[in-house]
Amino acid sequence: MTAMLRTVNRVLLGAVGLVLVVLGGSVLAVGLGAAAPSWWIHDGRHDVLLSDAERTRWRDDGWWWPTVLAVLAVLVLLALWWLTAVLRRHRLAEVLVDTGDGAGALLRGRALEDVLARQAGELDGVAHAHVLLTGRTGAPETRVRLRLQPHVDPGTALHDLATVALAHARDSAGLASLPAEVRLHEVKHRAERVS
């Protein structure tokens, strides 16, 4: 299902991009003085997009402008929905777990993220941990952000994360590997006045 959505998304983005490039390139070329193509809706460089007759043609009909505005509003809402759907898809929704019987099971990605973040947050010197699952259902990857206390050695924190939290998540889910991109940040404490 995810592969099909990814393909549909790429095809739609490619088609919209191609239409915008062709129309935008044509407008730019005609505006710079090139001859208008045969399919172009206007005659030349000084022709306006909407003439006075075209703009005022439907003025007396009360349904025209509300309909135009409603269609434009629906198009904007669809574009915003599409944008949020594309941005949300970077998170892995499910992980395929090998149950040993050949069938397999699906584990919610959020559940694995929460457990991994909780275990990483319990490591010595880690103030906060945030985990995001990416990749494919059968081959997940993780992005981990750790906020470390100032006294913690980053190498030790990274070693503990790999040998404790990531290893436990990998073994529990029956994964062959669980690659991780780890970003380490230091907790910044506000200065306090001492009297």
C-alpha cells in the first residue's frame, strides 16, 4: 500500500510540475518577446490575461464569483491536505516482525518509537530522547536525538544507546539490523544568580 501511494504521489507531483513548467516557461518566453505558441490562449506580449469584457461578463450573474471562490478554496484545501499527507509519510507506520512461524506480524511504528525513546531516556546522563522510525516496513531505520547532561561523554552515551536500547529493540522485533542516525545535543542550563 505504501509503495502504491508513493508511486501515485510521484506521478501526481511529476504531472503538476510538468504543467507548471510548461505554462510558466511559456508565460516567461512570451513576456520576453518570443512568438506565442500556436496553443497559447493570447495573441502576444501585450495581451492581458483577462480583458474587460471577460472580467465583467458574469458580473450580473450572482452565482459566478461565489462558485469561482468556492472552487479555489477547495483547491487550496486539497493542496494543503496533500502537503500534510506527504510530510506525515516520512514516519514509518508499521514494522514487520518475524514471529518465527513464517507468517509474521505487524507492530505499530509509534509503539516501537515510544519504547525505544523511553529506554534511551533512561540511559545514564540522557536528559531527553526523541526517536523517529523511517525506512521500509521490513527494513526500518531510526533517527534518534539525545539531549545529554554536560558531564556525559558522548562516546559512552552512543555506546550505551547502541548496546542497550537499539539492541533490545532490534532483538525484540526480530530484525536483522536496525540502522540508526543519532544526533547528540547538550542540555543548556540557564544561568542562575548565586547570592
